[in-house]
Amino acid sequence: MRVSLKDVAQLAGVSIKTVSNVVNHYEHVTPAMRERVQRAIDELGYRPNLTARNLRKGRTGIIALAVPELGNPYFAELAGEVIDAAAEHELTVLLDHTRGEREREVLVSQGFRARVIDGLILSPLELEPEDLSARTDDVPLVLLGEREYALPYPHIAIDNVAAARSAVRHLIRLGRTRIAFLGARTDSPNRPAQLRLQGWREELKAAGLEGGERLAAPTGGWDRGDGAEGMARLLDSGVRPDAVFAYNDLVAVGAMRVLHERGLRVPWDVAVVGFDDVPESRYGAVTLTTISPDKKAIARLAVSSLVSSLERAAAQRVNGNGDAPPEQQPSVFAPFRLLERESTLGRR
């Protein structure tokens, strides 16, 4: 038999309203009363009816997270962090896989799940500013990633230029002078790739080193096979770098495989730095030096921004100004750090 608020109130010797205040974390409850009610909750094993609570608030208690690639370890880890952060707000997360396709990202952003979800966290790759300008859905939206839309939606990112410069600076300090960037795609709207390429160029220029196009090696995509093919093409072109800064860890792993096959030792002949700090970077035969974005911070910032947007929208409805135009939201940057491992330092 399901335990009710009334059962808890009778055991604690308080009113149902007092139990409700404790369950809903209202501030104006004395510590002694809160402890008394909590003992009764624990003894009876009471669990709040979240469905009923959300219905009273006009919500579903569900938010969506839409990412380009669930198979990519970075996005898989990020999704786990978002789920954990959402659970702290008693929210359930619905996952969407856009495959980085503009049509799919537009569909998600325009609210095709509007009746199911309270809010959306979207990490777009191909979405254009005009796609969001035309958005008519009023479901709160938080954007992840490095594309800047200058629109009134919270935007969580990391400073990709600064992160790339940190990676290249590390290689320069180790005495590397012919540093390639693997994953250059000027034909793609992928903003992180463009920003990391920019950071690579800026740091080489600051050090007075070459950063020309022959060292900017394109790849067909950003997976292991793409990194292997790109590394092979670079070596076959006659270019012999003494270091590689890869767009991400998966590209770096593919590149290291080709370097091994060609008889080049990592890091002695060619040092390698990746980006994302996925689990594979920590457990390979040669552990990978990488830029590690703070995924937990990104997730928490995204969820807290979405919750704030939900609360703001609810307040506007109560106050009768639900049609008030939203204000421009500044970008929020999560921290990152460079993790130095064997692919640049060798085994100690």
C-alpha cells in the first residue's frame, strides 16, 4: 500500500501542510520540525509522487538532451553528467541523437517533442543562426558547444582557442617545432574545429614557428579511422612533423596507430596531443596527453541554466507577462585543463 502525506503527518504529529513543506524543501521550516518529519518519512519509506507534483506545476518533469553522436565517448560521458545533474532537480532526461545533421537539429530545436518535455539542452554542429531566429516553440532552450548565435538562449562552452593554444604551447616547451594540426576542416561549419585551428595558428605565430597549410591536415570526419587516414595522407605528402595536435582524442588515437605502423615512435619521433579526455586516452598502450574539458561543470551549468529558465517562464506566466521578449544571454565558459601523459612526455 502506498504511503501518503497523511500517513507521515499522523506519525510525526504534524499537519499535512507541514509535511508538504518539508518534502518540497521550503525554507520556512524549523530544523527541529524538519528532522521530526524526516524521521517519519524514513520510517514509513515515503516517496513523493513526482508525477502528481509535476502535473500541479504544469510540467512533465522531463528535459531533453540532444547531442550529435551518442557513440562518441565525449558525448556519452557528458550525457551521464547531465543525467546526474538533472536528478538533483528531480528531472528525468530524454536523450536525442541528431547525428550532427542540420535537418535533425532544426526539428529538435523547433519543439517536435514540446508536449513531452519541459526544456531542451542542445549541442548543435550544423544549426544556423536563422534556424533559431525562426524558432516559435516556447520550450526553454540551452545551447552547448562553440557556435555563437547571438540569440537570447543560455550558452555553455569552453574557450577552444585558449585550450588549443595551451596544447600547442606544451609541445613548443618540449622543443617541438614542426607541429601539425590534424582535423582541419575549413569546409565544415563545425565551430570547434575552426576555433582549435585558430588557436593552433595563433600559438605557432606567437612562437615564430611555421603554421602554414601544409601542416594543417584535413580529415574526412573526427573518428579514429578519420585520424588514421589523415595522418597517412600527411606523411605520404612528404611532410614530417615532430608533433601533432589532433582535433580530438579519437583522431589522435587513429593518428598514433599509423605512426606506429610507419615505425615512428610516440613521443620520441612524434609527440601527440588530443582533446576531450575520453576514457580511451587514459588506457591505451601509450596514454594520451589531452585537453580535458570539465564535463561535470558543463553539465551542471547547462542544467542549472535550464532550471532557471523554467522558473523564470513560470513566474512570467503567474505575473501575466508571458509574452515579454527574452533578454540576451551571455555565453558561460566552463574550465579546462591540459593533462600531460606519455604521448608527449614518455614513460617515467
